[in-house]
Amino acid sequence: MSNKQILALLCAVAGGVLWSLNPPSGVDIRAWHLFAVFVFTILGLITKFIPMGTLVFVSMAILTLTNTLTFSETFAGFANETVWLIVFAFFIARGFIKTGLGKRVSYQLMAILGKNTLGMAYGMTFTDLILAPAIPSATARSGGIIYPVVTALAKSFNSTPQSNPYSIGAYLIQVSFQASAVTSAMFLTSMAGNPMVQEFAKGVGISITWGSWALAAIVPGMISLLLIPLLLYKLYPPEIKHTPEAKSFAKEHLKTLGPISKQEKVMIIAFVALITLWVLAPFIKVGATVTALLGLVFLLLTNVLSWDDILNEKGAWDTMVWFAALVAMAAALNKLGFMSWFSEVIVDNVSGFNWISGFTIISLVYFYTHYLFASNVAHITAMYPPFLLVSVGIGTPPALAALVLGFFSSLFGALTPYGSGPAPIFYGSGYVKSSEWWKLGLYTSILNIVIWILIGGLWWYSIGLLDVATK
């Protein structure tokens, strides 16, 4: 048997054993069978023995054939607003890549900040920050736009994985990768798993908007982005410190791109309009999904995107399938009472903690168990709902619990060479040794946790996220 066949068998056995057991007292048989299929699905996402889309279709077929869920319940996720938000955002992100606007922003910042290596690192970081609100795929944003610019820049200084990797390439690769995890945490629409967090939180009565997410993340996020290049500059210093040639490099590429095109101008208008409407959503009563739909329609009608672009955006359609299925299963588990039972069991075992110490432990466990996952989405699906319920159950302010676990759901993606979409791309460049990658991931994670918990905590207190706890 091949390795994938062995993994498939192990996943099926785990799900089958759970299915065959009698449900615990207080758990409906349908809820228990759904949980068994859910566990099988999560194990499949972790082991990746088959593509995610195939896996969720298998799970959906099991649920409907066994009458665990009706067809309508199984496919309810395809009518979910959050699912469509992420799909529309994928389409809009294609506009940044197709028009070349993403690369133009990167080279423009490099032309301004590129007089030294640290400046170049900030140029890549701020490029990611600018693009993050409208590009929900960290892989597309970091891997498709930032990574090619970074490697081209490194090679222009004769820094390759085989020759002089530490002169400049290794440092820029590591900074760009670590920054992508932070920018992914800063906006509801900057990472595919963030809308899942929003949906799971909504399922337990916690409302998260685009604006509330961005407001809570902006201060700790900006501090992380300012300190990460400095930390790595000390821990993993580049041999080349001064890079006056970088400005010339950037300007040459800007010349190659030519004057800003009409399509790029339209893309800028769409980008500004989207951010404005997302921020104003609570006041103008236009939801984030409707705003994204309007932005997509605008790009289609102005011919920035074609219908073929939409059809060929495989990442969006792939995400839609597995995202919709997971959302439907999670919603059904909640509806059937399984999540309430599960949270009560865990709360009974941590009831001795006050909410501050208890939530700190829960958050750290949630963060560092990502060493066991090869996907942010798999981790969120498996652990976010129960950890959120437990956090609220011990008295943590609901909005604070939902957002902190949501932020960590992006930040932990930078721990390992396999823990997020961009990780294999940057690690695969060959600039950074495996042992160095693991150490830097740990050190940067400690910095991020300190910033987001301590400084972030003060910021969240000032904007009222701790009100429930302080009354």
C-alpha cells in the first residue's frame, strides 16, 4: 500500500470507530455521527491523502446517504454569505495580479526605501500590508506577488541559494514570510480562514465586522510589522547592509512596467471604494459580502476582469467547495447541540481558573498546537469552535476571545516550513536552512505573542473589548 492509502485507511478507521461507539450522555445520535464524519474530514485535511475538494464531497456523500443530515442541511454552506465573501475576494485579488498593480506597488516602495537592506525589508513588508485587505489568499499575495520580487532582487545582488545566500537573500525571504503571517491577521479579508473565524463566532452569537477586526488588529499588527524586520536583522543579519543599487533595480522595473495603465487606475478606484465601504458598513448597512460583489461587478463591467478570468480562478472555486462544506458541518454540529455539550465538558475541567489565566493558557495551547497542522484552515476548523466556546465559558469577554483566537489563526502560520500556504513557497527557495527556519519561527512567534497579548491587550481595553470583564 502507498503512504496515501495507509493515511486514508487510518482516517477512515478513526472516523468509523467513533461512528460505532455509543454517544455520550446528552449527545444526540445524529450529532455523534456527524462528529465522526467531521473528525474523518479534519484528519483528511491534515494528512492530505486526497485533494480537499474530493475529501469534502466524500464526507457530504456519507452524511446524506446515512441520513445524518438532509441534502439541504449538507449543502447549506453554499448559500452562506461568508463563503461568497471569500470567493468574491479571490476574484478581486486576480485584478491586482492581472493588471500588474501589485508589482508596481512593490517596486515603488523599494525605489523609496531601498537604500539599505533594512529599508528593502520594510518595502516588502509594507507592500504586503497595502495589498492584504483586498487579497484573501496569503499564498497568492505573498507567493504570487512578493516572492518573485524578493528572489529577483536577491539575485540582482548575486545572492542565490547556492551562492551567497546570507548576503541578502535569506534575510529578505524570512522577513517577507514572517510579515505575511502578520498582514494575514490584520484584516478580515486578508486570509481565507478569517471569514471562517467570523462565521464560527457568529454561530455562538459573537458579531465580527470588517471594521471591528481591522480596528482591533491595527495597533499590535503595525508594531509587529515594525519590529519583525529589526528582530531578524539582529538574529539573522544580512551580510550586505547598504544597497544603493536596489533603487536603480526598482526604477528599471518600473520603467519596464511603463506608465500606470487605465486598468491599474480602475483597480485603485475599486480598492479604495472597497476599503471605504467595508469600514462604513455598520453605518450604511451594506454588508461586506454585498460590497465585495459590487466591487467584482465593477471590475467585470470595466473589463479589468473578464468572465474567463472568473472561470479560471481555480483557487476561488476550490475554496468555495471545501469552505461551504466545513461551514455546513460546523453549523449542524452547533444546531444539534454537540458544541454546547463539548464546551460544558471542558469548562467543568478548567473552572478553577480565572478568565485571564485560563484564556492565556487556552490561547497558547491553540497557537503552538499548530506544529501539528499543515494548514491554517484545518487548524481553525478543528480547534477554533471548541476553544472559543471554552474561552467564553470561563468568563473571557466574547469579542476578545473570538478576535484573539482569530488573530492567532493567522500568526501561527509562520511557525514552520509547512504551516501555511506561503510557507512551502518561501522555504522551497532554499535560502534558509531547515534548522534556522524552525528557530526563527519560534523566536518570531514569541515576539508576536508578547506584542499581541500585552500591547494588544492595552489597545483592546482602550477600545472596549474588555468591557464585559471589567463591569
